[in-house]
Amino acid sequence: MLHISTLAIMINMVILVSMHNRSFNLIDIHSHILPGIDDGSRSMSMSIEMAKQAVQIGITHMICTPHIHPGYFDNDDSSIKPVFSDLQQALIREKVPLTLTYGAEVRVSEQIPEWISNNEIPFLGRFNSKKVLLLEMPHSHVPVGIEMLIKWLLSKNVLPVIAHPERNRELLAEPWKLDHLRRTNAIFQLTAGSVTGRFGEKVQAFSRSLVRSKKIDIVASDTHNLTKRPNDMGIAYDFVSSIDQEFAKKVFFITPSQIVSSSNDF
Ligand SMILES: [Fe+2]
């Protein structure tokens, strides 16, 4: 027999799908919704409002991905897990129909091989049987050795999802370098606000060219708060689907859903 709260969530999902004129929900694999552990949400009440904002857009599953950035945000699985559990409980209490799992957004660092070997980093889920790692480059440049790192990760059965390549200044100036990175078999996540102009005209133009040439694999929010970095996935979906509906379904739903369907394997 279906539990009454499960039934309520299912009804909500049906309403949301019809509200947004899509035959599927959106899945967000990149967010800074966990309170107080990075530069994202500042409080539990803010996190709950961010979750409600996501639900309004039609998002049904969000992966919490706080920064792991040595010297700035020294998170690891043990610091993320309790905060994640608190938010998960709060959403149940507040009856917000958003499923949460967690991973992390890991800044490129020479410590990554050690962290992977010691199982210190939470993964997002699996994709084509590989464990998925959300990997962040510096915004200023493409770090020397990143191709070697990607190859090493793949050899350890870890698939890097490169976060927001469209915001990297070296790739903006020399877009052909993204083609080089794509040859490594890593996959690439575009940030929703980039196509809507939140990061300026250059980033917007580059993002739109990446959508048109299908050089990105996933779109996610990278939401940090309710106002300056809100969840832009709804507007971004409208843009991408106006270019190619099947591609929009793939990057907002099919690929993310494959990752989250195995997110409790770890
Ligand atoms: Fe992020």
C-alpha cells in the first residue's frame, strides 16, 4: 500500500509536469543548497526556500554538491553527510517534494588521487557503470595536467563531469581547447544561468554556441542562493528546448536521471 506522503509527492509531481508543459521532470545535479558549509546557502531556512524555488521550476531531484576546495572549503564526506541529513529531514518536515542526494564539487587539486584512493570524496552516482565526480577547474585558466588527471580518474573507473566550462576564461578566449578536453571522454556540465545571461554576454554567447553544437552533456543550476544565484533551470530549459527538444530532454533529464538513479550505491 502506498504511504500517504508518497502519494502526495506523486500527485505533486504530476501537477508540476502538467504545469510546465513537459512530459518529464527536471533533475539538478549541481547545487550549493546545504547550509553553512561553503559559499552557498547561509541558513536552514534559506535552504528550505531554495528547495521550494526548485520545486516551483519542476525539479524533483537535486544533488547537493558543496565545494571541496583545499584552504577555502575543507569539506569531505564526514562534514557533508550530517548537514545533508538535517536538510533532508527539514524538507520532509516542511513537506517539500524534492528528493535530495549528495556529492561534492571538487576543485582540481593534486590531492584528488589520494582522496579517491582513501574514499574521502562522495560521488554523484554512476554513469555507464563509472562513479561520477563533479570536477571544477579554476575560472581563470585550464590547469596544466588536467588531461592526465582525467585519464587517471577514468582508469580508476571514475567519470569526471567538468563543471561550467563556459565560464572558464581560457576556454572563452580559445574555444577550440574545449574540443581537446572533450576528446578525453570526460563529460561537461553547463550552468543554467550562463545561457540566460547571468554571467554576462560573452559567457552567454559561448554557452549558446555550445548548446547549438551539442558540446555539453548536462545542464544544472549551480544555485547558491535565492536572488543573485537562484535556480535558472526553468528559463534555461525553455531556451535549450527552443533549439532542440530532444537534446533538451537529454541534458536536463535523461543523462541526469541515469546518474541519480544509482546515487545511493555508495
Ligand atoms: Fe558550483
